[in-house]
Amino acid sequence: MSDPKILGTAAAIIMAYYYMKEKREFDAIRSSFDSQSVELPGPELIRVNAKWSTLIDILEVECKTVHELFMMGVEQSGKRPFLGTRRDGNSPYEWMTYDEAYEKAQYVGSALFELGYRKGDFIGISAVNRPEWVLVDQGAVMYSMVLVPLYVTLGLEGLSHILSQTEISILFSDSVNLKSILDAIQDTEHVQTIITLDKVSDEDILGRANKLGIRILDFMELLEIGKQHNHKKILPVPDDLAVICYTSGTTGRPKGVMLSHKNIAANIECFKNYEYTVTQSDSYISYLPLSHMYERMGEYLMMRGGGRIGFFRGNVKELVSDIECLKPTAFAAVPRVLNVIYDKVMKEVSQSWFKRHLLRLAINAKEREISRGIIRRDSFWDKVVFHKIQKILGGRVNVITSAAAPLSSGVKQFFKCAFSCKVYEGYGQTELTAMSNFTYAMDPSLGHVGPPAPCSRIKLCDVPDMDYYAKDGKGEVCVQGPSVFLGYYKDPEKSSETIDEHGWCHTGDIGKWLPNGTLCIIDRKKHIFKLAQGEYIAPEKVEIVYLSSPFVSQIYVAGNSFQTCTVAIVCPDQDVLVPWAKKNGITGEIEDLCKNETVKKAVLDDLHEKGSSQGLNSLEQVKAIYLTSKGFTIEDDLLTPTLKVKRNKVNEHFAKQIESLYSSLKR
């Protein structure tokens, strides 16, 4: 019989060998991502991607326009599936081929030409994601027309502003959005024709359109017009305007971001330089709004590679069913979506010690593999633990992208491990077409948005008021390159505020360079922040409304991109609160009143009432408050000499209370 000491020593040597082997593999991968950007010579401290020191030259790319992106897909996958839909939850996806889509898109463009629209004319569209959206987009492009997506979620004022500013005379609409469109049209005289993507038989709707002097055509009628009049295409060139994509308008009137074909082509070209290539076997679930450039770029990328795009049925509650049926290989998301999936899994395993322990073991094992550059779905842990989780997204996802707001490191690592796929995180704005930064899937580091994309030069500019300086590697993120937008439509003043004379786009976000050359977004120059679902909030606007409450003396509204709602620190007006409390049978000093749940509820209810009466939407309304008996003062460094709130200081001072408010909302 073998000596146990010898066996133990041998086992230890073998384990040490494999440990050192794994460590060498991990160190090799990590070192390859140690310097992801380089600083160019000069005083501006400009950084570029370490692998591509020169920006993408639009003259050298394969696809220079949106039309050429589409034609790349047609040439590769002409008779293969392209656009897919489901009739109901029991039906499979039915597909339109690339060749069929090309023919119908040309009919759309030819019909628009027949109706009198020419190069540079604006074509509006307001619809949930569906094949017709793509056909209208590509049809307009074939005749060098400009698409203007309309966000119905902007409300009546926002829609009316866009229709008036662009003077759109024709637009496409589905039945879901048609009523809102007609409401907005009442305030403008420009719209003459609406193409309905569904057959409309509602007499009230048709009657309203008739009273407004609007011609209604359905999509099938339009296709027939295009089929009968096969006009010669008028193809765009890279510098032509492709789309006017309006911002959300949360902080004021929506601004029309003008993007050229060159902007879009340069951004798409960047993706070729990452570890992911779309093929004919890839499929993509389309559910994020096509009015956003993030979703549009995802579909353009899939189109360029000849992949399939399956549309959800328009109802988020049915999205899981659509995903299970489609089984996509690529999944684009915002952090809010990924957080919901993560929370669902964690809630389920929290009910069992054994499940929690097993999941932790599985994630640890996967982390070790990923750190060595191994991504697979056939391991022991995939079969035993992760298989059920992977089924949430259909079981075939190879790539997940996250954008529009920061993704927490823990959630990102969970998706890498549990779904055994590449997870990319990007940073950008509509003004940058989609992205200016993108992470590498195999980079083991977390907590950043990657290096500059190959289409971007990035520099950080000093923000003295917030103590951020470029020499310290911190400042406002400014981007230059071929994907920077042309300007805001009919708004030269805001355009010059955003794009300086040297072509630098000032994002308003505060960034910090990390030692490995990646960018971390740490703050916002203007007092605006995004919630986890991607919606912008202007806290000062909310605070002004809430200051109309008699209970409020001072207030600070807090929020960030990892949270789905806002909370507030409230300094109550003691001359109002104390008498109110006494009248309602609540006794105690002001410190006691601030801790009283009945008092807090009364103040919160009054804030909500003031907010509703003055037009705050549900996302702007705070969901929890902390009452403090001590107001913000200059002495505490919470106010400026002119009595303005030092937002970063207040946020630091009440960090624990803000964290506690969010924790209480999750209980």
C-alpha cells in the first residue's frame, strides 16, 4: 500500500502545478489588457485606442452608408431569413428574407418618390419595433431621404415640438401610436399624409384625420404605389444626413441630433475590431425602442453580417416567450433589464442555503475559466447549475451588450459566468451616434467602460468648479472623431455649446482614466443624471417644484445610474412642521419629528401632490425621503457663498442616509 504522506505530497505538487499554470494564463491575459489606450503627444492629453492610434477613415471602410450596410446583408444572405414576427405566443417566428425585404423597401422608397418626396426630405415614423420600421428606414435611404423617429413617450408637447420644428408632411404610424400623433398634429399645420402600418377601421380616428385635412393610406396601399412606379434609386453619399434622432427631452425641449451616413458607418466599423463577428447563423431579438440609436446600431450590425432579426410582439410581458421561441445569439440590453434578471435569480436561490452555496461554487469555477480566456457552455457547472438560468435568454446567447447607463461590476460578472458568453459594456450618447468607448469581452477588469473606440479621440477637460482637472486624469469627457454628430437641428446655439470650434463634443459627463487606460464615468458636469433604465433626471427642476411645499425649507434630490428611482434629503420648515405635528397629536422635539414615520409620510404625500399638480412624471417623483433637522449651511460646506447647494458635498455628507433609503425600498 502506498504511503499516505507520499500520496499527499504528490497531490499537493499536482495542485500547485495546476494553480501556477492557471495563474500564468490569467497573468498573461491580464497583462494584455494593461495598456488599452495611449496618450498622444501634446498638451491636451488626448487618448486613443492602443490598437488603433489613427481614427477610422471612412473612405477605407467596406460600408460607407446605411444603404451599403443593408446591401452587404442582401449579398450575403439574399434568400435567408432576415425579419421575423410571431402572430401569438403559440406560433413560431415567420420570416421575410433579405431579398423580399430589399424589394419591399424599394417599393416604399419609390412610392415616397411618387408622392413627391425627394433627397433630403424628412420622413417621420412612430411605431413599436416591427419589420415595417426597417423597410421604411431602408426605403427612405434608397432615395436619400432623412428618417425622423418620433418618441410617443415624450408626450404631446414633445411630439408637437418635433413636428413643428421639422415641418414633417408625411409620417408612418402604427395603430398603437396613431391617436397620440393626431393629438400632436392639432398643434401643427404641416402633416398632410399618414401611412398606417396597420389597417385602420376606427371611424373616430378616420373622422379626426379627415377633419384635420390628413390623407390616410395603409402600408399595403403604399407598397402597391411603389410597385407600379419603379423609380430609379437616388443613393446617399457618406456626408448626407441620414437621421434626425431626438433626445428624450427630460431636461427641456427635445433636441434633434443630426447624424450622417458617415457617422453611422464609422460607428459600425468599430465593432469589427472587437472579438465578435456577426454571421448568417446569428439572431437578434429586437425589443429596445428603434427610436434610440443603440437599438438601431444593433440591428445595423446584425444586418451587415447577414443575421436574423426577430421582433418581440410589442408587449414587454410577452418578451420572455418571444425570446424562448427565437433563441437569440445576441442580446442588447440596458442595465435595468439585466438587473431584473439578476434579481430574479438571486431571489430564487436565496430561499435555499444549498442553492446559494451551489451557485457560488459554480460562479467561482466559471470565474477561474474566464480569467484564463475560456468561454464555454458545456462544463459540469453549465449542465448542473447554469443551464436553467441560460434558458431565460433562450439558451444560445453568445454576446450580451449593455449601454445607456452603468452596469454594476457584480451583475456584469454574473452574466459572464452564468450565461457563459461575452459581455460588452459601452459608453456613448446619441450625439456620438452610439458609442465612444467599448470594453473588451476578455478583459478581466471591471468598473469601467473600456478604452476609446477606434472612431474616437478622447480628452478630459478641466472642471474647476467641481475640482476635476485633466492633469489628474479627471475631467469632462470630450470626444472627437467621425462619429461625432453634425449638430442640433435648427439650434445653432446649443450646437456650438456642445461641439467646439475644433470639433470636440463636450458630453457633460465626468470621466477618470484608470491605470489600464480605460475610462470610468464618475460624475455629471451639469446636474443631470441617468436612472438605471436610461431616463435622464434634472434634479434641480424637481427641487424647484418640491420647494413649493410648505413643509420644505431645503431639499436635495438624489439618484444615479444604478438606481431606478430618485430619493431626497429634506430639511423641513420647522415653523410649519411643529404646529402641524401638534395639531395631529404628534409630540416631541424637531429631531424626534424627523424620525417619525407618520410625519415622513405626510411630507412625502405633500411632495407627490405638488409634483403631480406641476407636471412631474412618475420617474421624477421621489420614492423615499430622509428628514434632517439641521439645514444645509455655508459653515458645513454644503452651500456656496451665494447659498447654492454644493451637490457633490451634500451627496457625500448624506451618503449613508441615501444608501439607507434605497435599501429600505428594496425590502
